[in-house]
Amino acid sequence: MQSVKHFFIELGRDIFNVTFTLFKVMIPVLIVIKIVEDLGGIVLLSELLGPLMQTVGLPDSMGLVWATTLLTNIYAGLIVLITIDDTLTVAQASVLGSMMLLAHSLPIEATIAKKAGVSLWVTLTLRIGGSLLLAWLLHLTYQLTDSLNQPAKMLWSPEVSVESGYLDWAMNQLQNLVMVFFVISILLFTLKILKILGIEKLMAIILKPFLRLLGISQEATNITIIGATLGLSFGGGLLIHEAQKGHVAARDVFTSIMLLNLLHSLIEDTLLILLMGADFNTIFWGRLLFSFIIIAVLAATIRKLSPVFCERYLYRSVASNKMQSAT
């Protein structure tokens, strides 16, 4: 009975620590995004991105879709896409979808990565640069093979809800934050059960060779899997929590966050992009292969760099920073 009580007390403490850490990041960023959106920042960014779209075989108008996705999320990007008259081929939808999968919700997700100790410029370079590189490679592949030229069929036409004011917007954000709280609670409970049942160790054994190649330790295994399947916000929040407790080394956190930057929400986000008529093999297996190759190269590179250089330019120890701020 005492052990059960201790279990739930510890669980409640962990839930509070993780959600509090995440909300401290998410709430200010959400407010800033809303201000930028109202001031026309998204439209301005789309005008800058328009010419860049041509280099990956997309119409200029897709700059608005990607700009919206970069600053908000994939849902908002899809809604903007619905309002645009341009018809895309399956190849173009796959290119655009891949860009949206690799680079979206940057203000929130890049800030979470920074909170975990990863340099902001490294995150932005990897996600924006990686999305453009993958899009360019896919565009060249489709050109050379002359494939997927049939028109893409948009499978989702949602009703665009118009917010009547800031109160509606605030209520929508509050609902999202409540949902985040419940998801994190379920994840932490599941993690603890996995540890009790020994499944966590079994998963670590199965994934050990692959994770060793990427430089991700056993301590970060389950959290990385959670982030890959459900999202960087959840996986990143758990990583921050574990790093603050000193359970995961700074270099392991860096490699794990880098992988999650490119490969997260494999289920939900993939389904969303499929709704715009993209090719499944491209947006799932293509993204998977691209992410593994990039992170394998990155992991091999940082192993050759000195710890001093890495801690100065790439990442920092969350645990040591927390101890310094407490003294």
C-alpha cells in the first residue's frame, strides 16, 4: 500500500515538473506567434519564401503554406493549402508534405529543444536546411524518373473556423494545453509501468545496436521512441525532465533531440500529409531513411569533436545549469 502511494506521489511530481517546464516555453511563444500573425509576419515570410519554392519544383503560392506551417503547425498549413487554387501533382504534394513534416511549429519546438540544452541555431539549421535538402533531392528524383505526375487528390476539406476575437483564440489555446497535460500524464504513467514490467529494458536491448550507431544511450531510448511516435513537444519535455535529474548525458540528449527534430509524430503527422494527396512511401519511408542517414552522419561527426567545442557551440548540460541556478 505504501509503495502504491509512493508510486502515485512520484508520478504526480513528475507530471507537474514536465508540464510546468513545457508550459513555461509554450505559453509565451504562442502569444508571440499570435502577435506576429496579426502584424502580417506570416504573409511577409511567404513572400520571401516564394522564389525558393521554385527551386524544389513548387509554385510560388506554396511559400504561404510553408510559412504558415513553419510558424504555426501542419493543421494551419493544410487549411491555407485548401484556400489556394493551384493544383499540385502527387510529386509536388509529396515534396511540399516532406518540407512540412521536417520543418513546422519552429517557435515552440525549437524553444523546447533549446530548453533541453540544444543550440537554437543548430536546431533551425537542421530543420530548415534538412527540409530544403530533402525537398530538392525528391524534386530531382521525380524529374529524373518522371514519376507521380498525376494530380493529387485532397482528401480533407475542413470547415475553417473563424475566431471572433482574442477570447476565442485564448480558449482554443487553453483547450490545447489541457490536452497536452492529459497526454503527458498518460505517457509518464505508461513509462513507469514499462519500467516495472521490465519492457523498457527489453526495448533497449532490441534497439541497442541501432541507437549505438546514432549515439543515443539506453537512458534516452524510450523517450526517443515516444517523441518519434507522438511528437517533439512530448519527447522533448520528457528529455528535459530526465536531463535535469542527471539521468541522460548532454551529448545523448543532443543526438536524441536532433533525431526528434527530423523524425517525430510519425503517426499523426504522416496521416495529415496523406490527406493532401502525398505519396506514402515518400513521406514515411523517405523521411525515415533521410533522418537516419543525417543523424548517423551528425552523430559520427560530434564524436570526433572535443567536448569543449560541443558544449560551446552545439549543446549544454541542463543538469549542471540547473545546479548553478539553484546555488
